[in-house]
Amino acid sequence: MASTSQWDAGDYARVGGFVPALGQAALELLDPQPGEQILDIGCGDGTLTLKIREAGADVVGIDNSLSMIGAARAKGLDARLMDAADLRFSEAFDAAFSNATLHWVLDKHRAARAIWFALKPGGRFAGEMGGDGNLGALRRALDDELVARGFGPPSYASNWYPTVEEFVEVYEGAGFRDVDARLIERPTPLEHGVAAWVTTFRAGWLDRAGVPLDERPSIAEAVADRVGSNIADYVRLRFIMRKP
């Protein structure tokens, strides 16, 4: 899988519920219509996928986490285990949507092309992801703590948090046109705190750094002390584009 993520659906539902909640603006940009065939890329536990279906569209969700797919299917959704960089469908979609997913996908050029091929001519792609500067303070605090404890941060598996220019270059290169992308600073309170964020959202990062499971809680608490607040410095890149 071309991703740095590692997810447990139950833990995500408890700690990460703010992610789909804050994805409503991107969903409004998609503007799903009754009868449309829509692909939700990185559907997670299906929270926003369900909203697309409630708008009257026929929706297929994909995710590379078996745990997340199980949670989405439990909601009665058509959710399939698949990587964003390796989409395979016999049908084509009127639109595609993605919230808080593309920054986990390391093979960004392949993913962009795969999404292009999944759409009908004239199809649109809307969504949101982490953008340039996203979580800078939190990421630095975690990496500094890892170094202090003798672990090497796995820089080879870093997320893709692009500038607008970088993002547009990738998606125009894949064949999309009318790419409208913008960065949005969105400081976000973490209801369950920084420590819970670390163990949930950076599980894959800690895996790659070789951090034993029994050491993760103390590292997470130390990162929370370094940050000194429960405000995450999120920067989102919101976008919409079309396939000619």
C-alpha cells in the first residue's frame, strides 16, 4: 500500500471524529446530486460516505484499511478494500470525493492518474487534504521526542503536504483541468488531547520508527508536554477540478 497510515476503526471513531465533522465544507463543494455515481476515496468508517448517499447519490467508498472498511460496511455502505493509487473499476463515476486522505498517499502521481481514469469525461473531483505547513508544530514535537529517545524519525515515509502550486502541477499533469485549490489555516481543538492524537494518527509513523507499543503512551504524553496546548495546527488544502 502506498500509504503511511495505520488505522483502528474503533480508536479512530473515538479520537478522530472531528475529521469527518470538519469535512462538511469539502462535501458541500462536491455538491452530490440524486442519481449520480460517486467514488469516495479514503472513505474511512463511512461517515461522509453515508452523507453522500443521503443526498441521493449512489456511492462507492474505498479505503486501504480493513478495519475502516469493516466499519463502513457495518453502516450498510458499498465499501471496498483498495488503494487510492491502484483504483480498479469496470464502471466510471460522475464525481469523486476525498477528505483527509491524499496526504497519506505517497505515490501521488499514480493516485492522481488513477482518479482521472475512474471518472467519466466531464466528471469532477472535490475534496480536502493536508496542505503546506500542516501540523508543523505537532510533527516537530513528535520527531524531537523520538530523537531524544534514540529513535530515528522515518523521513522516507513522510506525508505529502503540498503547496497549491505543487498540488496543481500533479493534478494538471494527470490530465485534470480547471483546478481550483487553496490553503486554509484551521487550528483545531483536540477533544481527547495531543497524546491521544499521537497514538491514533501517528501509529504508522511510530511503527516505522520502531517504537515498541509499551513505550508509545509515555512518548505521546511527552509530545503533549512539548506542544503545551490541545490545539492542532491544521492547514487544509481544499480543491475542486474536472476531467475534460
